[in-house]
Amino acid sequence: MRKKLHITRYNKTRNWAIWANEELLAVTVYRKGAQAVLDYIYTLTQNTINTMSNTKTTAAATTATNNADFDPTIIKAVNGEGKTIRIKFDPLGVSVCYNLKGKWCAHEIYNQPLPELVAEGVFTIEDEDSQKTYAKYFNAGKKDRRSKAKRSKTKKQKKSEAVVEVEQDEQPAATIEETPQIEAAEEAAAAEINEEVEAALWLEIEEAREAEQLAEVTMEAQDEEAAEADEESAESAVEEPESNERVTDVEPTAEAPAQESAAEAAQPEEAPSKLSTYNLKKAGQAPMSLTPGSDDIKLEPGDQLIRIYKRRMIEVEVTENGYKWNGETYPTLTHISWKAAGYQISGNTFFGLPSKPRNKA
């Protein structure tokens, strides 16, 4: 019966247990103690191997024990869970270490030889170097135990197979002579196919060129027709009388003077060329130019202030109640200057009058 030694927690406690299959061997407080017990068991197993000589084991184990210098060897393998592990094997048992690197630590121990465990599917050796090592210790030295009759029979079979191979090699020699003719026929057929393909391609190219030439001819004809149409329309326009010419020999009617006066009234009033920018017109006198900032100007009812601003003439009449402009009366000139200029500016400054002195505190 195969025995598997391994370490686990003991009943979900802080202690550690050493098991042989399902049988409890020992309980330790620390994991190192359990590992020490497992290593000691493994050491005892090695000593037993060295002292045993006539133990009946499998053929692989017997071959290994016959070697006096056999030492435990470590290889890589895959366990049943698909995990890669390290195995240290000897003729009678196997120890397993889950750590692939570092110090060796026997996590599990089996009391069966490695070939039996591999045959049962417990371990699988996939690494190439490990397979060579396994073959060296368990497959080397196997003798051919077949009888002489079987060995001679196999030799005869090999000879007959060799004769058949020679005959098969001679048969293609006859067909080699026929191959040049076949190759020549195949080359001729391929050449014909290439010529047909080339002819078809040239035909497509010529058709494409003819289509392009036809398109160019049609485009030129359309351009010529459009040019002729433009010339005809230009000639017809020259022959037609000009209907948009201004008629100058029409006799004036009675309504004409009224229309002219309305048009003149609609046009903006332009400033006379004799007026300056700032002007003052006294009652019954001609307009006189003002010098901005002069102190000897006094306004009286009936006076007119004339300001030339952006080619417009702004006329303001001085009244007893204020200043009249565009039919409306304003209390100050500043109201008028803001509307006329479009921005905030003093009325006296806008019309060239002296600014009012500010009261001193």
C-alpha cells in the first residue's frame, strides 16, 4: 500500500500535524518541528535503502539498487493538480518539495518507487532534462531478453523491408525518363495560357483608350457648342436697343416741380461753405465766427447758434424758456449736444461757448 507523508494544520488550530495518508502520526506546536520529523523519517528511509540488498521491488528499483554509488537525485515533475514541483527519488521512495528554488524541504513523502508513481499518474515528467535523468536511472541497463528465435525473426523482417525499399527506389527510375516530356507539355500549356491572358489584357487596355478618346471628343464638341451659344447671345445683345438709356427729351409736366422740391427736401441739408465750425447769428445780422473759449459772448433771446458737425449744420435758437432745436425746446445746450453728437459732451464746448465757471467750495 502506498503511503503518503504530508503536513497540515491540526483541526483548524495553531498546531501542525504529520499524516501518513489518513493516519495521524504526530502533532507539533511549530511548523519547523513537523518538518524536522518529516526530514528525520526521510533520513531513516535513506539509511534503510543502503542496508537493504535482497528486497524484492520493481524492475526499476532493482536496477537502481544494483548500483552501489546510487545517490538521491532531484528532478522536476508535475503533480496531479497540475503544479510543477521538485522530486527527490531513490529506489524505494520519493519525497516532494513544492519550492522550485532554494533549500530543499520535504513537504510530502511516498513509500513507492518513482516508476510506479509515474505509471499510476501521480506524477508526470515533462521537463527534457528531468526525462533524461529519469531514463538514466530507471531505463538504462535493460537487456534484450527476447529469445534468439524472435531476434532472428526481427532481423529477417528488417531485411525484407530493406529489399522492398530498394525495389520502390528502382521503380521511379523508369518514370524519371518520362518526366521531361510531361514537363515540356506542361510548359507549353502554361505558355498558351499566358499568351491568352496577355492578349485579353491588351484588349482591355485598347478598349479603355478608345473610351478615353471618345470622352475627349465629346467634351470638345460640348465646349464648341457652348462657345457658339455665347457668341450668338452677345451678338443679339448688341443688336437690341438700349432700353436703360436716360430719356432727356421728355417734356416736363405740372407734377415735376413738386417732385423736385420733395426730393430736395428729402436730401440732408449741407453746410454752406462760408460758415466756420462755430457760428453765432444775432437778430438781423449775418452769422459771425466764434472763437472757442472767448469770454465776451452773451446770448440773448432770438440769437442762433450754428454748429458745423460732420458736414451737417445744427441750428439752435435761443428762447426765453431755453433752446429750440428741431421743433423741440430743451432747458440746456448739453441736452442738444448729447443728441447731436451721439456721446456725452458739454453744450458750451460743443457750440464753442465759454465754459461755465465752477463754484469754489
